[in-house]
Amino acid sequence: MISAVEVKFPGWGINIDVNPVAFHLGKIEVYWYGLLIAVAIVLAVVLAVKQAKSLNFPESLVYDTILMIIPCAIIGARAYYVIFNWDEFKGDFKSVFDVRSGGLAIYGGVILVFIGGLVMCRIRKIPFRELADYCVVYLPLGQAIGRWGNFFNQEAFGTTTNLPWGMTSSTVEAYLNRFCPTLVATQPVHPTFLYESIADLAIFFILLYIRKRSKISFETSCAYFVLYGIVRFFIEGLRTDSLYVGHTSIRVSQLLSLVLVVAALIYIAVARSKRWEKRPFPAKLYAEAGEGKK
């Protein structure tokens, strides 16, 4: 049975007992990691449906999209993590499918979600640009909530720090002793999951503002990649558990962040110069869904 660990914030004089397991259903352990992801999905769907009418978006398409997003996000996030951390899994193939205690990479989930959305739109012959710009707003909200799963698992933390909000625990110390011998394991570390959670929440509100006022196709989606890419680039530089390109010192998420930020900025500049304006959803979508266009 997994036991709780004491998480300490010495600068604030706060000690908290943290257990990765939220509760039990008989013999089944329900982890905070999975529970928080479920909460994030439910909240995103509720908000997306609530805001659909005012933004002229078919409500039924929200439900169709979430059915596509959930498997794509989980498969993509796990595949990305496994691919760039293959040495950990090559001796035990079954462990590839064990995601209860972590091992999901956000970028992998985001990439496959966009690919899945594009495929769905091609099959249904609906405009992907409007679907992406409407739904991308809820990605950082889900990330902001999901990052707290890292706290309960005591993972995704950074290097040692003297800042007052630095944290430590027996799990952190054990990890630093094993993988970061150059660091003093008893020192507090950056709670990078917290940094990203706060930043993701800010991005969510910024994207709400952009989505409401933008008249350019994919501008909201590109804004997400720019904002999250910048945040992730700098936070990734603090982390002690980064995935690397092969045996190089290049962090995968930093490289991908840089590529996405540059590509998104170029697209926005070109789209604005050429005035690639948004178009409303086809009226037939509302008719097929039984929704009056308002």
C-alpha cells in the first residue's frame, strides 16, 4: 500500500501529509493524478457548453470533440513520454500501459489532440480552424488543474532553491540523491508544477479574451502555443526530470517550445497581413444538431 509523505515548505513553516491515492473503492486505489484529470475534463466541458451559444458554436460539437480528445490526450501524452524515455520501459513492456502513478507528457497529448481534431473535421467536413480556436482555450485550464497531480505524486519539481516557497520531502530527497548527485538533496526545490499551474490559469483567461475578439483563423490557437511555449521553455530549464533528445543535453520540451513559438508567431504575422479572417460555422451544422443559430 502506498503511504503518505510529509511535504515541507521550510520558508513558510508549513508541513503537509500528501498521499498519491485520493481514496479507495474496495480494493481499487483512486489516484489524485487521475481524479484531477477527470475534474479538469468535466469543468472544461461544462464551461465549453455554457459559452457555446454566446460564441455561435454548436453545443453538440463540444460533446463530439471531448469524446475524441480524451483518448487522444491520454495516448499522445503517454506515447510522447515513453518514446523519449524508452530506456525506462524497454525491459518491461507492460509498464508502458501503467499510467496510474504518472508518466504523461503534456505536449504529446496536445499534439495528438490537434491531429485527432483535424481527422474528425475532415471526416465530418467541418471547419477545423473554428473548432481549434474554440476548444484550445480550455487546454491550459485543464493543464492548470492536472499539474496538481504532480504535487500529490511528488514529481515534476525543479532544482534546489533558497526561495521561501521551496519544498522538500523524502520522495524529493530520494530522487535528488539518485538522479542529481550534484545537488544537495536536503535543500528545498522549486515547485515547478505550481509555477506552471499558475501560468496556465493566466493563459486560460488571456485566451478567453483573445478568442472573443480575434477575427483571424487559428489566432487563438497560435496564441496558446506562443504563451504556453514561452512558459514551458523557462520552467523546463528548472526541472530535474526533463526528457532529452537521444543522449544529448537538449531538452525535448524546450526545443519543441521554441519551434512552436516561432512557427505560431510567423503564422500570426502572415495571417494578419493577408487577412485570413474567421468564418462562422456552416448553418447546416446547427440544423443537423437541432440547434437554432443565434
